[in-house]
Amino acid sequence: MPIYEYICEDCKAQFEKIVINRHEQISCPHCSSKKATIQLSVFATASANGSKPSGGSSNSGGGGSCCGGGCGCH
């Protein structure tokens, strides 16, 4: 079952929802608005042994993180 990320157009709250049926009406859990826009998801993966991917940017002082964008995931 996919988990989608949404942002409410009325109260600007961000939330996640497990979607079983693609035609299901999504409503904001904060204000109950039916005006929610799906967001692009960013995710990071680790190798089978649990180490971070090599190469790319380092995490030392650049403000980036595992995804390289300073999204605050760490």
C-alpha cells in the first residue's frame, strides 16, 4: 500500500495518508478540507549493510544531509 504526502490548500498542513483506493476522497486531518494536493516524496536508502551511499557530498558543514538538500531528515 503506497503512502502519499499531501499539503492542504486551506490550512497549509502537511500530512501523509495510506491510500488503498486511488479514487478515495482525501481530507485534511487538521481542518477536514477536501482540498489537498499530492506532493513529490523524497526518500533516502541505505545499502544492505546499513552504510550510507558513498560519493556525492559530505555531511560536514555544508548544510546538506543524506539527500543533499538540507531537508532536515537528520
